[in-house]
Amino acid sequence: MRNYMLRRVGHSVFIVFGLMALLFFATNILGDPIELLLSDDATEEAAQALRVKYGYDRPTHVRFVEYISNFVRGDFDRSLRYNLPARELVFQRLPNTAALAFVAWGIGIFGVPIGMLAARRPRGFIDRFVNILSFAVISIPDFWLSLMLILIIALQFGLLPTSGFNGLGPEGWKFILLPAIALSPRVLGRNAQITRATMIDEMSRQYVATARAKGLSENVVLYRHVLKNASISIVTLMGDELAGFMNGATITETIFGWPGLGKLLIDAINARDLPLITATVFVVALMVMTINLIIDLAYTWLDPRISYK
């Protein structure tokens, strides 16, 4: 296990460095970053002054070495828009995205018992209904559902605020419900589908017939044996969905004015704030790799036959 952890950490470090290097060359080689900071009618003198101010008058390899050096020290420079350390801004927004992700993910977990219910009677009425419903909710675009929730629940019935943010305390729960509901249908539907499919596949195996022949009740067979063996696929999908939320639910956060990483990244791109873009991409990549590592380690707990050497 220790050797596996060391290899995974080494791979993760290599991937992060590669991602940061790719981001540097994408913003510095494929175009002049100073042109992104200037208006169309700016003079060449103004452009040259900005190049000197931000160090873009130096050779690319010199700036790349400095960029990597600052990255190793966790220094992403100051945001051009907010004039604050970019790292500080990202870590301020990270809890907001994490809270929204976990609420939406928690709602999506209800897809697991729904899929289990469908798997009990394959090709029965409940199974067919769950199949149709899960495909339907997966097909709903997030942005359309967000707008419908605002129109119906917030504007027509006035049950919840249309958008905004009031912290993550007791007073802020009203603001998180609509964006979380808008994000959850896809997760709920996919969880229901994968749970149903994997459990039906497991129920056709020999050990299920043996367990039933021993006189075990159907609930014990389904929930203690079948569900545990099917949980690898379920946990993998759930981890993938959570990592997707941590990427930043960009459209939903923008529609609801939720101050998370997705909205921060869009604002940084619109403001041509390269240090803030870099810091946001780094933190998102780090969170995604951490979630994937936790999922991999969970496999050994779910199935003792799996070992990492």
C-alpha cells in the first residue's frame, strides 16, 4: 500500500506540473497575453508599459522558470482584477463550491436506493418506470432546469430566492437549494441506472443462487451480498460525479450568482486575469486527483480481494 501511495503521489505531481506547464505555454506562446489585457484601441506604448510592468518583456524561458519556481512555493501572483493574491481568492471560493457539490451529490445519492428498488423485479413495472424516469432526468439540460426553477419556484411561488449567497450558515440554506436541485438530476439518474444494471448483473451469478439455496432471505441476499459486490461500479460513478462538481458547476453557479470556483473562473476569463485562472485550474486539478485517490483506496475496503502493491 505504501509503495502504491508513493507511486500515485508521484504520478499526481507529474500530472500537475504537466498541466501547469501546458497552461503557461497556452497563455504565453499561442498568443500575446498583454493583448488580452488591453482594449482594441490601446497604443503600442501602453502595451509596452504593461509588458515591462508584468515582466512579459523578458525571454519566455526565463518567465517559465520563474513561473515554475513560484508554483512550487504556492505563489500564483496577484489577481489583476481584484489586486489580491490569487491563491487567497481561490481558497475563499473553494468552500462554497464544496458545499454546493456535496448538497447536490447528497441528493443524487437517492438514485442508489431507486436503482436497488428497480433491480428487485427486473423488467417489472417499477423497473420500467425507473428506466424511463432516469433517462428523462439525465436528458434535462442544467441551464434549462435552472431557469425553470427560478421561474416557477422563485418567481411564481416565491418559495426560495432567485439567486445570491448569504454564507454557509443557517441563513444561507435557502440560497443553496435551487442550484443544488438543478445539478442533482443527472447524478440521481446515473446512480439509479448504474445501480440497477450492476445489481441485475450480479443477481445472475452463481453465488446468489447458492445464498438463496441456503435459505437466506431475499433482503439479505440483495443488500448484504449483491449490493456489496456491485458497489465498486457505484462508488466509481459517485466519485466521478463528485469530482465533476468540484470542477466547478460553471453554468449553474453563473445563473444563480453562486460565488464558487466555476463562477470565479468565468469571471477571471472575462477579465483576462491570468494569475487567477492559473490558481483556479491548479486547485481544481488537485481536488479532482484527491477524490480519485480516495475512491481507489475505498476499493480495498469494499472488496478485500483488491490489493495495491
